[in-house]
Amino acid sequence: MKAEVNWKQGLSFTGHADSGYELPLGASPSVGGENDGFRPLELMAISLAGCTAMDVISILVKKRQEIEEFTVEVQTTQSSDHPKVFTHIVILYHIQGRNVEETAVRRAIELSATNYCPAQAMLGKVIPIDFVYEILCNGKTISGNLELI
């Protein structure tokens, strides 16, 4: 895989990768930017969310779960000192559907975390990641945490 960023001006860049798509990158005005694109660490969080979301939805569909809505949210905590790395990550899976089995959701999250998602595999080596899910199904809400070692 090849990815590159091309400088436009100031702290504004355009990112490109093998897929052919472009992505604006920028910085906040507080550090001299123009607030005109994603921050690089935002993209890391989006990458993690997208990676696990694609795994989990694929597994749930194969398990014939009736998913109507699905959102993956990544919340990060950063150190206060530079380089302000992530120090903790929480991945929240919001699932809505009919006849969705909690065991299927738990297994899909586990498989993503332990077998399929390279973003989780890399980040999980250096940052604690917590897994939380919420299933809205048949008028009930089921919430839980998944403990992965």
C-alpha cells in the first residue's frame, strides 16, 4: 500500500492512497491551520472504527442477524504532553435490528479484535482498548462490555 500527502499551503494537505480517493488534511487555527480538513489522529480513530465495523457487520450478516442500523464509535483519550498519543480507546458498537442475538454480536466483535482487524491488532499492542456494545432489538436494549485478553 502506498499513501502520500501533498502540501497545499500553510498546514493544509491533500492525502491520496492506492484506492484513488482524496482526503483533505488540516489543522486547527490554534496551531496555525485553517480548519480545512481531518486531523491525522482523527483519521487513525476513523480507520479503527471503519476496520472493525466492516468486520463486525460482515460477520453479523453471515450469521443472518437482521441488522437495520449499525454505528461504530471510537472514543480516545490522549496524553496531555507532546506527542499527545492515544492512551486509551473505547470502541462502542451500536446495533439496531430484529431478532439480533447478543452471542452473535459478542462473537463478531471478538473475531474482529482477535483475527481480522489489522488496525486493532496494531493499536492494541500499545494502547488498552475496551469494547462496549448496545443492541436495540425487539423493543429492548441490551448493553455489555467484552473483556478480551
